Amino acid sequence: MNLYKKSVLALVCAISVSAYAADSAPSAPNKPSPSPVKKRSKCDCSAVQEKVVSSLGFDPASEQGQIMLRFVKRAMSSNSKLSERIQSFSEPSMADEKLSAAERLRTLALMRTMVTATPTDCKVYLDALKEDGSMDFMHKMSPQALQAMLDTIEIRALHEASDDETDTGGTIEDKLETHKYLRTAFKLDENGVRTPPPTLCEQIPLMIDHVLTTPKPKQDRASLALLRVLNLHPSAPRMVLRQPETYLDEAFDERVLPEAIRSSLPADGSKPLPFKRAVFDLEVVSKAETTTTQRLTSTVINRRNNGVLAGFTAPTVPSGDVDWTELGLGYGMAALRSHFVESRINASQANQLDQAALAAANTPLKEGMTLRIPLPQPDFRGDKERVCTVGSERQASTVFAKFTGSAIDLHCKVTSSEGVVTELHSVWLRDYQMESVLSAENKYGKNEVVIRDVKFE
């Protein structure tokens, strides 16, 4: 439960119970009972309001108590819109309302006050997020932080539905780019890490200030993304890591590629393959100073029998809570689109814009020939192209027993922007029209890929 929901729930319970109790007071003796009315009047009795404040852990005479008392008076007033909204919390939650861009900015400014008003307010805020059921955090807040929290409740309570086009955050790729932009609030080194890394109490005001000074229209999506993070919703990268196929279906489809690339691809049905979906169980053996292993699952999807394959690879973990995934779309040996998604690395989606890649993909493979294959850009490793020498042809079953047809050895090199050369040994599987990497080696070590199992559907 996020901080907003907890604070609203506490107020709703206290206000509703006290207002009901006041309305249920006994009538004067022998006085006829009034006719029932659809909408009761709210009590604005000072004693009841002070009882509400006390029930929330505040001394009505204290500074914090006076702040709460003013809010409760408005929330219990018979003609108050705030009262109606607060007490209708049991309907579709106010916490799920979509604020307008302007309301989001006001809320973020108030949240900044909540965590920076005094040196202790941020700790109170963070502790409140961890303590799922406790309401004690409210009377630990400084007066300024408490007032700011109540103001955020009022903004949400009085929110009116709007046609704000940014309330969905755009496509998944838009959300990923917005998340990447939020991280530019921190001064990062070339590896995307700040030294020393900012604490959570430093991160929150840094990101809020970053968003508040961002020009429109980028500010609109950035404010939405940051509010979701502060309300403990999963970040855009985390959503992709949990459901990579949703992103794969949205963005890794040849129909959404630039026209120049899309129009150069074969027609649907022109290159039938013996599978719709292939799931590879892989083990990567890393040989450096020490030897380590990691299991990966790689899923390849054939949507239209046109030679274009989509896929994603991620670590195989029992919990399913992976820390990275790499998605791709390819035709032959050419990568058309790729994206390495990880919460910390600020990688962008890379796209193929060079027709030479398609020309290479359409070139019949002959032993001894060399192919230069441009890579989608920007590549997060800084690679620009693969240079591949075609080797000999052998039975695909020598690579893995389940494979049919033949396999052609490929010996490729890629050079990063820092000049690191990586040598790749892969095979081209004719029956499946896909490439399978067997090893990768550079100055840092060697990775060998062992195919443990493949399931074709």
C-alpha cells in the first residue's frame, strides 16, 4: 500500500466513523422521527472534529493537530466537495485517478516538501512505505510535511476527469525512454553509475527538480513516470523484464519498421519454417579468472513465415524476477531492431537503417566469403557492424541432436566504440533460417554457449 492510499484510508475511516456517530445521536424525547433523506448533512461540531484528530494520533492543540483540524473541518463540512470525495473512497479508488499534467506538477512539488522540509522527513516517508499497515507515520511528520501531504490528498480528491493525452504514458518504448530521461537527473559515469551513488533521500528531490524544470511536452510524460515510481508502481524497465513478450509484440514486428526496411522484406508466407515458436534452454559457461555458469532461456517466434524472426533472451531464474532481457527482430543474418533492457543501463532501442544489412542477409552463403553486416543503431555496446567469414557446412545434428538439415559455421568479429574486439563463433541453421551463437571471446574472457534443450511448437 503506498503512502497516499494509507493516509487517505486513515482519514476516511476516522471521518466516516465520527460523522456517522454524530448523525446517529439520539433524538429529543417525544419528537417525531424525521423523514429519511437520501443525503445526510455532515456534522461540523468542534468536539467531533477534535475527536477525529485525536483518533489519528494528534493533539488538537499542537501545530500538527491544528493542521489536521483545519483539514478535517473542510472534509466534514456539509457543503464541501472535498467531503463528498473523501467519503466516496470506497468507490473506484481516488488513488487510481489520473491526474492532469498540471496537477501532477503541483503534486510533485508538494512531495518534494514532504521529504525535504526537515532532515527527518525523508526517513519518515521511506519508513512509511515499508510499514504496510501502520498509520503512525502521519504524526511523525513535520508540520510542513504534513500540510504538504494533506494538500496532495486534496488535489487528488478534487480532481476532475480530463482528456490529458499523456495519462497513459505512451507506448512501452516511450515509457522506457522517459525512464531513461529520469535517470539523467543524476550525474553518471560512462557505465551509467554515479560515484558515490545517491541515497534515496537524495534521489527523490533530484528527480523532482529535474522534472519540474523539464520543458514540455517531455515534462508531461516525465511527471507521470515519476509519480508512478514514487507511488511504488513498477518502473517501465521492470514491467518489460516481467512481461517481455508484451513489448516484443508491440515494437518488434516488421509491420512497424520504417518503410524503406519494411518494403525490402519478403512477402508473408514466402519462406515457410517448421515452427511457430522455438524455446532454447541454454547454459553459458564464462571462462575468465574463474569459471562461472548461467542458464538462459531464449525464445524465437516465427509470426508470418516470411523469414523475419522475433525473439528475446533472459536469465532462467526460479522466481521469474530477471534483471535483464535482450529483445530482437531479425531477417537472415541481419538484425533489424534490438533493445537490451536492464533497470540500471540507459540503453535505447536500436534500429536498422542501412540497406546493406538486408543485402547481406539475402546473399547466399558460400565457404570463404566475407560479409560486412551493419548493426542497428545506437548499439549499447558501441558496435557498428559484424564482419563474418563463412566456414564449412556440416550436419546440424552435430550442433544439437534435435536439429535437422545442415549448419554453416560463421566466424565473426565486432569492434566496440572503445576498440575491444570480440570474436564470435556461430552457426547458420538452414532448416530454421536462424543463427545460433556457440561462443564469444575478447580480452576479458570467453563465453561458451551450450544448448541443453530446444522445444519447437
